[in-house]
Amino acid sequence: METLEFQAETRQLMQLMIHSIYSNKDIFLRELISNGSDALDKLRIESLVDSDLDVDRSDLHVALTPDADARTLTVSDNGIGMTRDEVVSLIGTIAKSGTAELLRTLREASAESADLIGQFGVGFYSSFMVADRVTLVTRKAGESTGTRWESTGEGTYTIDDVDDAPQGTAVTLHLKPADAEDQLHDYADPAVLTSIVKKYSDFIAWPIRLDGTAINSQKALWARPRSEVTAEEYNEFYKHVSHDWTDPLETIHMKAEGTFEYDALLFLPSRAPFDLYSRDAQRGVQLYVKRVFIMADCEALVPSYLRFVKGVVDAADLSLNVSREILQQDRQIQAVRRRLVRKVLGTIKELPAEKYATFWAEFGRALKEGLIEDAANREIILDLLSFSSTRGSELTTLREYVERRPEGQTEIYYLTGDSRATIENSPHLEAFRAKGYEVLVLTDPVDEVWVDQVTEYDGIPLKSVAKGQVDLGDTAAETPAGFEDFLTWMSGALAESVKEVRLSTRLVDSPACVVGDADDLTPTLEKMFRAMGQ
Ligand code: ADP
Ligand code: MG
């Protein structure tokens, strides 16, 4: 037997769990059942891919086994199981990239920590809210030796080989005494367990058994008529598919009939995961075929800029062993994708102001990527964007900007830069300020990219105030007499640094400024490329 130490980060996270930052302790059961259900899904998929795999898939289920005398509860599944290495890497450490960030955020915002923690998939660790010792015995499908893991959550865990482990995983909780004040119920009581399962896990597709009887209805939520599903049921389902602990911002439930039938149940989360902008951020839509789970992270169904959308699509007419490659090329799947994208964009458009503000703060940057990725929906996306502008601290849509602009302003002006402060101090803005023209302030890195491709909104040109000649309407077309010599002298003096020196009407207070050619890189983009070594 080996005794290993938890990573420092994991230890901190476990302390948070043990000291119960989350008031609703019941949800540990949802987390363990959810893991069991995932493990059964994985076993099914694995045995389809590898028909030689030596597994028993005759009676896949999750079982709850309480023992009132021993004060234990065991949550077991006969799913995929874990190898010893997997136990160490999946259970012993928190491999998720956001963990360090989570801990930093938690230290800064202790008041909201209970909610924050939900974003990090600390699922298994929630066991330590209700147990002072947790034992996990697991055997990976197809392997003969099993692994036993045990911890009191106090910094170390033990790990050992076991010979007679059944296929799958059993998690045994040595329960803390029930304590009504602390919302610690008696988790060895079958009635308590039944009511928790009904509340949080009723829709799980696999049977959840207690005393040999399934206590969940196993009804696929997405296949039920909308009128029969409660908000609470939608929310719990969202938490299961998203591994998020926070309620979703919006639920989208649709049913398509006709040549290609499918049900879709999609959600806009209310918070962005910390890895939304990391290279390996996954897409959140799962594919089912006739109620059977086929794959998570189905990139054929949603474009990357909508990777924050979570949920399920259940198609009636696909083969059960359809591959990712086939899906990417399937015309019907492409049609489903187009329809889902429209529906999601339409839903965002209809969000009430407060929800939209939340949505924008969390996912706005990702949505902007759609201007580049999804040219077909560009016009729709443009209408969903919000911008800072020189007008004040409130955000504006392009529609509002256009409607507000003074007579005579024929273009939409913007300036890109690192920060609002840099932009506000830019001499490029002087003439626009003087004329009362509002300028959009674009500070996201992605702004640099889409402004090159999106040249107009609703027929009105989009124009950078820092590039080319800006025509503010009252320019002297020719150089006023007397300046020629000065310009010639200055062009010569600055020949090493600039292409051309010309008179400008764009300045009011500053004597001079540097501008780019209309098709030059902006300074920020230049910096970005240089940083990437190009
Ligand atoms: P999450 O489910 O969000 O990934 P958890 O902390 O609940 O986070 O679980 C961590 C990982 O441990 C899972 O992703 C899975 O790989 C593994 N795991 C947990 N429980 C089981 C189980 N019952 N069977 C197989 N693997 C499991
Ligand atoms: Mg989990």
C-alpha cells in the first residue's frame, strides 16, 4: 500500500469542502450518481468501439447501498472503472486548468465562494461534505486487477491493488453524524436517498437502484413536452450535462419533425468557465441517438464561437456507431447545426435586458469570434454585439449608435487598442470629439481581427479613426499655400520613420499624430504578431 500526498491545490479545495462552503450538502449524491452515469455511458461507447473488450454490459446501473448500522453509504456503478494511474491522476489531483485560478478567486471573493466552486467540477470531492472518510474501489473494464483508494481528506490518501474488485466503481462514504442545523441529513436512510434522487437525478438514463428497485423515472427530459417539464427539472438536467453547479441563464427546448427528426435541449449558462478562451476548451453539446448517448463535445453540431452552449441533441435517424468524421460531412447534421445556430442567436436576441447584460459580460468575446467564423450569420451577430464608446460608460449596440449619430455622419467610427485609457488619450479622437462624433472603443484582441473582415453594418461603412485619410467633411483638399516647404523639410527629416507627412484636419489640440495606411496592421495587431514571433 502506498500513501500519497494530495497536490497543494487539491488539499486547499478539499479543506473548503470539509469546512462546508456549500450549504446544500445533499448535492454530493447528484455528483456521485452523475459520475456513475458518465462511467456507464463510457462503457457503452467503449464496448461499441472495441467489440473484443471483456466486459459485462448485461445489467448496467447505479446502485445506492446504505448501511444504517455501519453509518455508510455506497454509491456504485458497473461502468468503465479506472486504472490505478487514472485514479491517481483523476481523483488524487485536480488536473483541471482552472483550479489555480479558482483558488485565487475564492481567496478574493470569499462571500460568493459557494457559488464559484461550482464552475470547477469538484464533483467527487463534494463527498467530503458529508463523509469523514471516503473509500473508492474500482476496476477498469477489461483489466483484472482493481484499485482501492482511501482518504480522510486531510492531506494524504492511500492507494492499493485489490484482486477481487467487481467491474466499475464503488464509492463508500463513512458518514458524518446527521445534523439538521448544518443541513446534513441522514444519508443512510432510504427515504432521504429516494427524495434526493427524485429531486436531482430523476432523468438519469440508467437505473438508479435502491434495494434492487429503480427509484428514478429515467425519462429523457428532452423527449418530454415542454409544458410537462418544470424549471427545476431543466435546471438539474443542465447541471448534469454541464458539470456546472449554477442554474442556467436560459433554456432552449426544441423539437424538429419532418424528414430528419430530433429533439434539442440547449442551455445558455450564466457563467463562463475559466477555460472558455483556452485552446482546448470543449464544445458543450452531446449527441444522442434515440435516447442513447453517443458522444460528448459534438463539434459537428455547434460552431466554436458557440462553444459555451451546453445541452443535448437527440436524433432519431442516425446510426448508433456514427463517427465524428461522418458527422462533420453529413448534410442533415449540417442542416441541424444551421438551425441550432439560428435558434441560439435568436434566443440571445430575445433575452431581456438584464439577462443579456449577464450574457454579454460572460460570453461577448466568444460571440465576436462568430463574425469571423460564421460569415453567413454575420448580420445577425452584428446586431447582438455591445460596444464601449466615447459617449460614456454605457455600452451601445450598433443599431443604437447608428440611430443616434448626428446628421452628416456617414460612417461608423471605431478605434482599437489595448485599453480604454489608451484609446481615450489618443490624438486620433480629437477631431471626432470636436465634431460630436461618437467613436466605438474596441479593446478585445479579437476586435483587431474582425474589423478587418467586417467593413459595414447595415450598409454603413465601418472605419478606423486611426487609418488612412479621414474625411470629416470640411477638409481643404489641397495643401494651403505656405506649407509645402515645411512638409518637404519634415518628410526629409523623418524619412527613416514615416512614409509621408501630410496636413490633417483630424487634430484639434495635438500638433501631430502618427496614422497607419488604410490597409496597415494596427499597432496592437503588430504587437500581437511580434509577440507570436512573426
Ligand atoms: P467531473 O465529473 O466533472 O469530471 P469529478 O470530480 O466528479 O469531476 O470526477 C473526476 C473524474 O474522475 C471524472 O472525470 C472521471 O474521469 C473520474 N471518475 C469519477 N467517478 C468515476 C466513476 N464512478 N467511474 C469512472 N470514473 C470516474
Ligand atoms: Mg462528476
